[in-house]
Amino acid sequence: MSDAPAIRVEGLRIERADGVAIVDGVSFAVAPGEVLGIVGESGSGKTTTALALLGHAGRGLRIAAGTVEAGGQRVTGDRALRGRVISYVPQDPGSALDPTLRVGSALEHMLRAHRPERLTPAAIAAALEGASLPADATFRRRYPHQLSGGQQQRCAIAVALVCEPPVMILDEPTTGLDVVTQARILDEIDRLRRERGVAMVYVSHDLGVVARIADRVAVMYAGRIVEEGPTAAVLQRPRHAYTRGLVASIPDHGAPRRLRGMAGVGAAPGESPDGCAFVPRCPLAVPACSASVPPLAEVEPGRRSACLRAAEVPAPDVAEARAIAPTGGASLLVVDDLVARHGATTVVHGISFAIGRGECVALVGESGSGKTTTARAIAGLHEPAAGRITLDGDDLAGRARRRTPAQRRRIQIVFQNPTDALHPRQRVIDQVARPARVLRGLDGRAARAEATRLMELVRLSDRLYERFPRELSGGERQRVGIARALAAGPDLVICDEITSALDVSVQASVLELLVELQGALDVALLLITHDLGVVASVADRVLVLEAGQIREEGRVDKVLEMPEHPYTRRLLDAAPSLSAAVAGSG
Amino acid sequence: MMSAVKRTGTTAFLVRRGLAGVVTLLVASVLIFAATEILPGDIASAVLGRNATPEALAEVRAQLGLDASLPSRYLDWLGGFVTGDLGDSAAGLAAGADSAPIWEQISEPIRNTLILAGITIALLVPLSIVLGVLAATRVGRTVDHAVSTLTLVAISLPEFVIGSLLVLVFFVQLDVLPPVALVRPGENPLAQPRELVLPALTLLATSLAWTTRLVRAAMVEALASEHVEQARLNGFSERRVVWRYGLRNALAPTVQVFAQAVQYLVGGVILTEVIFSYNGLGKELVDAVVVRDVRAVQSMAMLIAVAYIVINILADLLVVLLVPRLRTAAS
């Protein structure tokens, strides 16, 4: 790698209209062919930073200070350099690609605007091939809606690539994709930086993905970089309490262990103007941490940390094993030859499985594998086309409203998006009390007492009880969803991707809670997820679903360590794993 | 209706919409016929006036074919309409003429209306796009407020008020334009272009307001989309971002409102034609109602219905052409 950085950022500060900084004091440099990962949870300012690297500030924001130099030129304020010197790969190509532009035209537009001298069919073909897309005329005439999600993302990469800029900014480019496609895109990004020497800034909330792709990582919290250094070193031996908490929060199928969530929620911008923003959640905090904002200082060669107690940050506890409950008890729920259709398409092709009392079963699969449909069929929200579902030997009707109240009480579901699943105009305590009243027949007072007990159980602070859902954070809302499901006194709780909308630190504490509750209340859990790390952290048994059929089934440690079906192996190879990535690069 | 287009392509879409249009028109023909037959009084009593003795009425009615049964008169009218024979004007026959084809009576007003509508549309479409885009790119600023306020005022004022105001300014005060647009029979209104200015301005003022507001709304939405943001991040000039990436995606939602404006304009803009004494379809329709020339009213109403349906189909077709997702199947 040459010494001159391809992109150098100095003292970047981005303010809201009211003068509060969303991003402050961000400085870094990336060499040609190097990938810098920027990780952070929602609200950390990582996307705002990514956009500012192109000199762009979102609505209501402005770049108040700092410079960005790319390819030896100052980027700030010069839009013509975008695409030519520095380009941007968006998070959701489905909406970022113009729906009225054919693939070929989108690439033509870029060349015509930035490199008109190179506007040739060969240049377009080269960009498509560079992004591993077919370059034939038929493909070039496709519209974005005619492409798969992976092709759309490759197309966005081709657009970013076509003018051969020395720097590319990638903002969560694989977030919406399934793991197998994600793994392929990551391989292609890696190839591009090696073959073309493009410097890359890769923004993501997913530490596993960043560990796989980035040479160096910068961890952002509340608008500042709190730690920066070589990826493997930072993840193995964090020098900031936040990084440590983050690493401990990540479920890892390569190293199953008990998850440790971080206390509290992410800091809002401007919350701690005079000190380290992580203090309220930090186990190591001392009074000096709140006195002034700790500077990002070199703590060892090549590593910087903004933690006053950098030397004392303990290594993440990755060895703490988790207990896996023995399987094979009495069956609570039996699914026998279930077939489910959406219109004319059959999405579940006759699957059979059983869930024992108090057992935690994970149903994993990619999007479209039929896992959510299966969950909805069990909950009585999707009428099966054929097959039987029995609860304690009694047949369950296809629709919840035709089931007996007792049956409805015993099976509860927690939905993926807690914002949509809660009543926006009802206080959360009333929402939790309702199932206790309606399904368990408690009177109003008893139901509220029960709701209070459950909300304590899911560790919701009592000042939140009388609030409306919009006044709660995402993690708090999901806890309300869980409390509401428990209020019915269920024997089985179906959790449909309940943590996929949450930040990893919040996800860890929700999963931690789930495991505890399962043990304390003897509830069976059916966990619907695409995340093998989540499976490894909480499930006892796992069912691998592909194209509506169960490919493999077994104890979680067995399946993850010695997968028998090629599909399971493919999923495991593709799923990002922190431990594997760190081991591979170390 | 739109979602079904995906699978079957543009031709099938046109065929289906065409068939649906024919059915709609059949229903419309029944309603038009029934509604006009229910109206009290008929051409015979209107023509005879105070001389109407029962015998005279019966004689005139027989002469005009009004004594036949309702279904047979309906079928006779509809059959004629479909084959292009609108029949004879009852008023003309009652006045003693041997034949008074309705088509001859209304073809000139139709042409005049189309000329006025054409001029208005030719100005309306570019003007509302430019004003809408200007306002949308300056949301919350002076230009946006000015456009929003002026269009709101224009929407609130009925066309006879706007027409009268225009006459007041351009004829009474400035005396630069004529206050009426009298087109004599056999004369082309384009021969007197000055006379068309005020009627066209009146129509423009009434329709420009809502088309502009809808272009603005569609444009605001398009400019907030992620692909427009991405176009900025791809380094295209703001001008190109607005006019190519923004407007191109805002066009489809505005097509419907332009279609409504065209329907309004070709459907006989009665008030404006009356204010300026312009010999168009609207004025002709009013005249025919006054003399109870039921057959002429039915034929004109039916022609307007046909125009509405055709414009609707064309607008839907245009939307399909503008939105690739609607005309190409997903893979």
C-alpha cells in the first residue's frame, strides 16, 4: 500500500439546524486498496458521516467544519467530483436505483456526466463484469424491478464503479440481502479493492460483516469515533468499553455463548456535550469521564481509543458457554404434513415437526423459505392448505377465530416490528393488561397488577408503564410485545424475527431476557430467524427450512458444528462470524 | 386495475380497457336516454307553445317519431349513433325543414370547442409543469408561497368571476382585447386569434391552479425519493437531478390530473362559452336543452361520454408507458 491516503478526513463536524452536532471530530485516512469499516448502532452518525464524505448533508443538516480530501482533491462542496473521484453504494438499491432507467442507461448517465470520453459499450460491459453481472444487451435493457435483490446491489456497485473512482463509500450494502447473497457480494467487494486498488469505507451495524471485509475498523458512538485500529486487534482486545460491550452483544454461530447485553440505550446526539457519551451505560466510568470529552488518542501503535481507561478494558468474555436443554420431552405442539399457499404458490411443502414443553426451537431459513408462513399458520393467522396442527393432541382450527379461547391463550406471537404490532394510541400497560383480562378472565385491577408484574419481569422501567408506544425506544417496544404475549399465560410463544429490527446491543439484552423467561416460566419458544448467530445463542433445537421443506433438524450444537445437509453448510459458510473472521485474519 | 397489467402486457391491457369502455358507454347511453326522456315537456310543446292543442301535439309528435315506444326509440337512437347517423334535429324538423342532421348542427361547435381546448392544453401542460417544479424545488420559500397562494385564489374563484375580471382588465380598462369571441357559422375561430385570448386565459386560470398544485405535490414526493438522493450522490448537476430524475418520476401521477383537465375542457365548458358568447359544444348543449331537442341533447351527451372514456384509456396507457414496472414483467 502506498503512503498517500486515497481519502483523508479531518475534523468533520455535522450539525443540525439547532447547532447540535450529529457527528463531531471525525478524522481518519484510508489508503488505496484498504477497507475501513465504520461500525455503530442506529443514531451513532455513521450514515451521516458516510454521506458527508461525498460532501452531502441530509435534510436539516449541514457540514459545519472539517475537510474531506479524496484523490488529492477537496471533495466538500464540489458535486462534480462525486462519481468520478468518490462514489457511493446505497443501503437499499431497490429504492436507490431510478425505476425508469434501464441498467445500461444508468451506467451511460454516469459516464456521460463524469467521463464522456470513455462512454463506450466496452466501458459499460467492463463495469457490469466488474460487478459480476452479465454484460449482454438483454441484461442491459432490464429495469431495476426486473432484477433480484442481489443483482440490484451489484448494479448499484457497477454504477459506483463505472467511472473508476479511487474511493468508494459503501453504506450497509448487504443489509437487505440474505446471507448467501451477502457473502457473494462481500467476496466481490473484496476482489474489487484487491484488483483495482479502490479505497473503501464500509459502513455497517454488523460487526461480523465488518470483521470479514475491513482491514481497519472505526467504532462510532453518539457521533464520534470512540475506537479505531486493525479489525482483528480491535475485536479481540477492545480498548474502549463500548467496543467491548458491542463485541459481547454479537451472537456468533462460530462461538456459541451466553450473550451479554449492554445496559441502557444508545445516546442521542447532544446528550452529553461535556463528557464521554457512553458514561450512562459504562461499567468502567469514573468521574473524570464526564468532565470533558476524552480525545481519540493513540493507545498503542496503530490503535486509537477515546476511553480514559483504555488500558483497563477487559477482554470480551467469549468463553462463557451456554446450557442447551435436553430435547425429546413430551410434545406440546405437533405440526404434521403442513402445506401452506400464498395464492397459487405453495410456500410450505408438507413439513412436520414437534415442539416439546419448555423447549426453544429455532426455525431458520432465508427470506422466502416459508418460515414466517409456518409461524403464522401455527398462530392461526394463515389458513393451511393441508396438514394438521395439534396442541396437546387436540386439533387446532386453521384460523385463530375458530379456535377455543383456551387454545388461543396458549399460543401467543411476538411480531418482528414492535412499532406496527402495538396500538399507537393506547398506553402500554393497558396493552399488556388486555390479554390477561380477555384471555385469562382477570378483572381490570388484577389484569393491571399482572401487567405490572410482567413489565417488571421484562425489565421495563416503571416510568414507562403509562406511556404510549411512540415514547419508547425500539428495544423497549419489543419488551412490551413480549410482556403482552406472556400476559396471556401461554405455553408457546412464537417469536417472528423479533430482534431483527433492533440494534445488536439491544438485541442481546432482548435475547438474554428471552432465555431467562423461558427458564423461569417454562414456556416453549418457536424462534423464527434468519440469523444463525441468534440460533446458536438461544435455541435448543434447530430446524433448517429451505424452499418450504425441512432440510435438517437436530440439537443446535450438533447442527451448527457438524451440518449434514449441504444447504445448512452453505448457510453456515455464508453467515458472518466474528470469531471465524478474527481467526482468519489473525 | 393497474396491477393486472403486469402480467399481460400493453396490448391486452388496451383490449381489456377498450371492452370495459364499451360496456361503460352502453350503461351511460341508457342513463342519458332515460334522464332526458324523464324531463318534463317535449319538443312538440316547446315548438307549438300556446298553439298546442292535443291534436296539433299528436300530429307534431307523430311527424317527429316521438310516438314510438321508449325501447324502440332508444334502439333507433343508439343504432344510429353507433353507425355514425345522429339523426335529425327535432327542432330543425319542427321548424319545417325536410332534413336537419344533428351532426351538421353540432360539428362546428365541436370543432370550436376542440380548438379552444387545444390552445388551453398547449399552454396548460408546460405552464403547470414549470410552475409546479419551481414551487417543489423551493418548498417553503417565496416562489412556493406565491404559487400556492395564487393557485388557491384561482381555485376558489368560479370561472365566470375570472372571466369577468379578465374582461374588466383587458377590455374595459386597457381596451386591448375584445370581450366576446363571436364565431359566425362557417367561420374558423383561428381566423380571429385575438378573440380567443380571453376565453383561453379564463380556462387556463381555472385549470392551471389544480394541475400546478398536483404537479408540485408529485414533484415534492419524487424529489424526496431515495433514487433522487442517489442521483445527487452520483454527482449529477442539480438541474439534471430535478428535470431528469425528479420530473421523470413525477410525471406518471400527474397524467391523471392532466387527463381530468382535458376532459373538463372538451366536455363543453358551458360557463366560459356563455360568458364570451363562444359558439362551442357547451353553448350548443344549453340551446338544445332550452328547446327540448332531446335527440340532439342525447347525441351530444353521448359524444362527451365517448370523449371521457377515450381520454381515460389514453391517460392510463400513458401511465403504463411512463412506468416501466407496469409494462414489463418482473423476472
